[in-house]
Amino acid sequence: SLRDVYYYYPFGPSPSDGVFAIRNQQYKAHFFTKGGLAGKPYRDQDCWGSTPKTKHDPPLLFDLLTDPSERFPLKGEEYNETIQQFINMAKQFNEEMTWHDSEIHGSSSSAMPCCNPGCSPFPSCCTCSHTTTQLYNFSPALEFL
């Protein structure tokens, strides 16, 4: 990719939280973490869906070249400058970010996802919620993802 910097937000981002993580080249800093889709059989408890959102100050720093699974945060004074650079990047990005009303949740029914494409009368015939997997209409070949 031509970009060196990537900004990460969770599902349902919030201006009060700001950016959740930033990747810059080989490093990634997590300002917040929250459980994902993994369940209890997964050995990393931080990835369990029941794990609450946690703010990290200072952010957790990972070297994605040596730790692509982001399991071992970098610690020590030699990383203080890198961590401070990420803090500055997040501060600037959060200050410059412009927030708008969601086009999916409330302000525009024409942008609502629909589990019943082509149904009528639209959008009242769409009875799915954002939590159902039907929303994404995966083909059988992609169900393993």
C-alpha cells in the first residue's frame, strides 16, 4: 500500500474515545482494546467477546514484524520516543477528525442494510439487525472466514 499510517476504529466509534489504534510502518499502538469475536477456547483472553473496552495510557506498542499477532507489547525506555510519536499522531488526528451522523443508524433509511434485498415496502420490510450474520449475505464458500 502507498500509505504508511492506518487509523483503526471499533464497531460503533465515538468522538469521546477517538481513534482506537494507529499503525505506522512496522509499529502499531493501541489506545483502547476490546474483546472481539473469539470465544473462550481461544487462549488470548483479551480477544474474548466478553472482554470489556480498556483504555491504555500509555498506549500498548507492538512491532508487527516480530509480533504479527500483537501478543507481546514492547516495554522499556527505548520505546518512549516511539510511543510519544503515536500519542502526538492520535492527538492531531482526533482534533482534525470531523464527525457526522451515521447514514446507517437513524438519519437515512435508504442506507440501512437489508436482509431481504428487493423486498417491499422498503425499508420497513427489512427486519434484520446489525448483529445478524444474514446482514452480510456471505456465500457458502466464504462461511469459514
